[in-house]
Amino acid sequence: MLIDQGYVAECTADNIFIVHKGELITPAASQGALKGITRGTIFDIAAELGVPLREANMTRYDVWCADECFLTGSGAEVVPVVKLDGRVIGTGRPGDITQRVLASFRRRVFSEGTKI
Ligand SMILES: Cc1ncc(COP(=O)(O)O)c(C=O)c1O
């Protein structure tokens, strides 16, 4: 979803992250993004993995040119995105940072002893 200035804010029930040159970027809450619980967990995971993360304005062009992209939400968890409007993002496959974030997320959520 875009805000009226044309920047990407988030998806219908998910926050969005892109990876650009080894850095994670997500739209700021001041740019229309919901401060999702899962989004917050990704901030913790990025710090734990030593992956730099910043909030910044994001255009559709930034998403198309990103190395990687993924969505986060309580329902979606962490979902790699490999295409936007028919254009392939990065290699067209879930990237290294996305896979590391996803693995760390699953360890946290489904760790031994977790009761759902
Ligand atoms: C508009 C919107 N953005 C993002 C999210 C993700 O938030 P959370 O990680 O807290 O589920 C949701 C969840 O319903 C949402 O409705």
C-alpha cells in the first residue's frame, strides 16, 4: 500500500522489509507503516544477527531494485517476496538475509517448550 506521496507504507496485513547492499530497510511508522509486533521482532533479530536496519522512505522502484524483500505479520510470519508487479526482485529466490531472519524467527517462535 502506498501513502498519498507515493511511498510504500506496508501491505494489507503485513509490514515490508527490503535488503539493499546488506542493510535491512523498512518504512517508518511516520510514513504510514503499522508498528507491527512481528516488525518489532525483526528489529531484535537484525540486532542479534548484526545486520544493520534503518527506517526510510521507500518507493516501488526501491523494491524492484532491492536485493531481497520480505513481509512480516502475526499471520504471515516472515514471507519472502521475489516479485512485485511481475518484476523479479534480486535473484528471484529468497535471499541469504531473508533466510537467516526467517530461521531466527522460527527458532524464537517455535523453540522447544513453546506451546501454541
Ligand atoms: C495494516 C497492517 N500492517 C501490518 C500488520 C502486521 O502487524 P503484526 O506483526 O502486529 O501482526 C498488520 C496485522 O494485522 C496490519 O493489519
